[in-house]
Amino acid sequence: MTRSVRRTRMLQLAGAGAAALMALSACSSSDSSSTTKSDKSGSASPKLTGEVTVFAAASLKESFTALGKEFEKAHPGTTVSFNFGGSDTLAASITSGAPADVFAAASPKTMAIVTDKQDAVGTPATFVRNQLEIATLPGNPDKVASLKDLTKSGLKVVLCDKTVPCGAAAQKALDASKLKLTPVSYEQDVKAALTKVELKEADAAVVYKTDVKAAGDKVEGVEFPESAKAINDYPIALLKNAGNATAAKAFIALVQSAEGQKVLTEAGFLKP
């Protein structure tokens, strides 16, 4: 074999080896790329869609409505619908089969109506607390300065019904002060009690601090020390028959998050 022929063969072998190395490298790169893509798709959280139905205490109306809008903005394709009212009425609706995903109550006692029927998943979590305050007409023309002042003759006072958390808390505060008060009416939720004052159909009402704050200049708030003995814990729970459990869990997580807690504390709620 001549020297030129040997040189030609060596170049051919070198070229074949280089081609093999390039093919192997490409194969390895392809495998790595597919693995990376697979890993990413495997760790990605599922896209949230559909409607989340939340039954919540009336006192949560402003803050939960704001959080609902934030949730829909963060998760395009979702809708959060609310049913606000007295916690006892909402609990009774849930145990009667009303379709809902989340229940946020204004007291552990009303949440127990649902958990005792095993209509909730897991243990409800306390996410905020709330304290009572007296709501009077703007300018406080009747000079209400204490809980005892509500017992003055001729003063029209409204309370929440005793079965509603705000009513139960008010009664607890009255009992602690050894005061007896006969209101002109008992209302089914805290917003209804506050509305009586806003419409000047009552001179005062015992409601939550959050409701007084939400009403702005429509009422004037009067704090009273006995309210510290009747602070309500607010529990939240995923419901057993939730039609959209994945999105419902995400909404509960938002309520408990730093962002959710900021909205709630700005509304006047106390931290859990």
C-alpha cells in the first residue's frame, strides 16, 4: 500500500469517528432536553378554572369581595361567587345540601353546625378574629360612651339575633357587665343591624369594628372595654361536597396568605 493511500484511509477513519461522536452528543443533548421538559411539565401546578362558591359571614363582605377579585385576576378563567349572611343561616343551608365549596364562619359554634354533620374536610382553621363596637348616629347625638349607656330609657338600640355570632358576642358582653338590654329589634346578620342605624331607624347598634369601619361616615363608632371579653374567632373550611375543590383550596390559601391577611387587617380584623 502506498503512502498516499494509507493517508487517505486514516483521514476517512478520523472523519467517521468524528461523525459518530457528533451523533452521540446530539442524542445525549436530545435526551437531556426531553428530560428537562418532562421535569418542568411534571412540576407545573394545574391551571385553575371554573367557579368557586364561598359561603361567608356578613361581616366579611368587603374584604372577601376584594380577595375574590384578586383571586380572579391571579387565575384567569376562574369566578368567585359569594353568599354572605348570618353564619347560622349559612351553616343550616350547607347541611341541607346547598352547593358550596368554602365556608367562612364568624364563630367556632356556627362552624360546628357544619363539622358535626361531617360536611367539612379536615379541621377548620381560624384565619382572623373580630371585636365588637357600638355604632351610633353620625356625631353621636345621644352621647353614648359606654355599653351601659345603651340601656337609657328612650334609646332605640338594635342587636343581632342571639343565634348569630355578633348577637351571641353582644349578649356575652352584656352578661359580663351584668346589664339587661331590650332592643327594638333583633336582626339576622350584622349588616342588617348596622343598616338600621345608617337609615336612622335606630339610635345605636352593637356590631363589629370591621362593620363600623366599612360604613365610613354613615355611623360613628364607640369602643367599650367589655368587648375584649367577647372576641370572636373566624374559622374557614373546605366543604366535603365542593364541586371545585382544587380552586377552593387555592382561595383558602389566599385568605391565609400574607396578602390575604393584609386585606383583612386593613379592614379592621384582628390576627388569629
